[in-house]
Amino acid sequence: MATQANSVPHPTLVEVDPFVPADQQKGLHNRWHPDIPAYVNVKPGQVFKVQCVDWTGAQIGNNDYSDDIKNVDLTRVHNLSGPIAIEGAEPGDCLVVDILDVTPFEKMPWGYTGIFELENGGGLFAKEFNSKAAKAIWDFKGIYATSRHVPGVRFAGVSHPGLIGTAPSADLLATWNERERGLISQDPNAIPALAFAPESKGAYIGQDLDAELVEKIKAEGARTIPGREHGGNCDIKNLSRGSRCYFPVFIKGANLSVGDLHFSQGDEISFCGAIEMAGIITLSISIIKGGVEKFALKQPIFLPSPVDPMYSAKLIFEGISVDYHGDGKQYNMDATVAYKQAALNAIAYLMKIGYTREQAYLLLSAAPVESHVGALVDSPNACVTLALPLGIFEHDILPKEEGLKKIDFGQCAIRSDGVV
């Protein structure tokens, strides 16, 4: 007979409400700074749960228009749970983080993918498409996601944290700010922005701290938008349950923070490109003393999950470093140009099937597509491929002699003024 004796549940160390704005909750922060004190402490080997709001902190709703995407406040984003101090962690150590599970909240079984405005966030094709806000809401049914805004597809999610990392030291923070401000100075008015300098507006530290310290953190704290040497917002979709991460430690206690949970992700090309969700992550942490030196750990190392959806049959689109979707310019071994062409080829193909450009853009961001660098040796053309799983579609999308059957899939959620 089962008993409660020796049946101890794993504790939840950070609790949040996904329907309450992030800046009204404790245990959250949206800046990186070594002076943010640990919100909780754990011992090595302890298994624990952390609840996370979605990356915008409840700015996006489950509705059929994209005005919330259009008007999202990017100074308030990437709200992270923590920091979590690990007993015994010291600068120069390696923090080993096991991601044991990632799930949505039971009371919030949905997420979203968004295309941002050119002037507010952008995305990979922000300039090419002169991007206007669009959105897809995805409903979660067990491991599967479907969307009323992108009909005809159903796929298993590979849920993972988009953002996880350790706190920087004061010296490392100063390095980040110096080099990123230098980049911004090259073109201060670039759209989208070249980088995001420290910004007091929208900064939030969800603890009761001395007012002077809070202002210091807000003035100096690094934005959580890009990934850096400590990990951060790297959006590595294979870091699902069963993954292991090796992070360099820069301050005593390491001060790990996590957030920006994703139900699924393809190639996050639309900036708000994964299926963003609020949820719960289960972690266990250990320490390798002196790991930075032992492993030449300039940046994190990751061991992907052994659990992945099985989509063996794929339609693969190739791209080379010629802008044949634009002005036809030849580039020399430019993998970014090559990837853009592969993605644009896939979008053009999906439009032949009946999806709108916005639906195709969102689908490539959210579904489990796989991209690879095929060749970087044959001048002048780098070659990059994008593989689209056939099994996610409810209809046949393979090329046929009679051509492709076009279906009316409607449109994703667009702005209330009708602009796309």
C-alpha cells in the first residue's frame, strides 16, 4: 500500500501567477547585474521547481488581433525567475544544470508566436517584409500544439527554457555594456536596433531592496534580450527535459536565473518566434570545481535532450549566399544570406499551398524545423538548408506533376486596423 512516508514532493522555490503583470510579483527580474541578491538558495543535488511568467510578463492575450504584439513594451521583457544561489559555487567553477522537466501551467494551456513591427523589435525579415504585427495562438493538448490561426498543422512540442544563465561579475557586466554601446554608436538610429543599452525605464527587480541599490541596478543592468558568455537568451530548442547545461560561474553562488519558456520552437526567425508560454521548470544543480579552466569554458556547453519528436520525413529547402529574393547581389560565403534564402524559399512554397506569408513566417518559427550549414568551403556560395517535417501537416505538401493543391487557411491574428 502506498504511504506518504518518504514521499516528499520537490519544492517550488519561485511561485508566480501567469495572469498578473511581472512587475507586480516577487522573485522576478529583467536585468542582469551582480548586485541583484539571490532570491532563494539551494544545495547541490537538490531537485526543485521554478515557476516562470511568459517572457513579456503577461503583455500578450489569447485573442484574435495583434495589437498587443504591435504595442509590446520591450523595456519590460524577459522576466526571469530568480536569482537562485547554489551553495558552494565560486567564480571559476562550472555550474552543471540538469533540466528535468518543462511544462505549461495547467490553468494556462496556450501560448503564442508573434511577428513584431519593424520599428518595435523586428525579426529576421523585418526589413524585407516591412514587418507589421501578426500573431498565432497555439492550444496545448498534452504534447501537441494546434492553432486556429495556422490551421492544418499539429506537432509535438520540444519544451525548453529560451533563457537560462548565471549572473555576470562586475567586470564582465562592464565589458558587455562597453562593447554593446560601441556597436550602437556605429548607427544609433538603426531599425531594428543594433543592440540594447542599459535602460532604467521598464527595469524591474522583484525584491525589497535599498532604493539606491535598485537605481544602480537599473542604470547599469544589462538587458536580457541577447545571449552572452554566461548563457542567457540563446533560444536553444534542444534544451528540453533531460538536457544538461554547463555554465561558467562568475560570482559567489552563481546566481542562476531562468525564464522565457517555450512549448516549441523552429528557427526563431520572427523575434517572438517560438511558442512562448508561462510554465514550470524542474531543475537539479551540481558543481564542478575549477570547471572554467578544466573545460576552457568561455561560454556554456550543452548536452541536448535524449527525448525529441520523431519526424524522419522532411522536405528540405536550400539557400546560397545570393540574394535572389531581393536585388540578386552575390555575397561571399555569407551563411546568413544563405539561410535567409532557404527560409524565403520555404515561405514561398507554403504560400503556394495556401498559407499567407505571415502564417508561413510564424510556422517556420514555431514548428520543429531543422536548419543546417551544408557547406562553407565552395567560394563564393555558402549553402544552408531548412528541413520542414512532413508529419506536422494534416495534408500532403509534396511536389506533384499536377502542382500543389491550394487550400484556404484564412489568416493569422493581425492588427485591428487590418494592416499586415
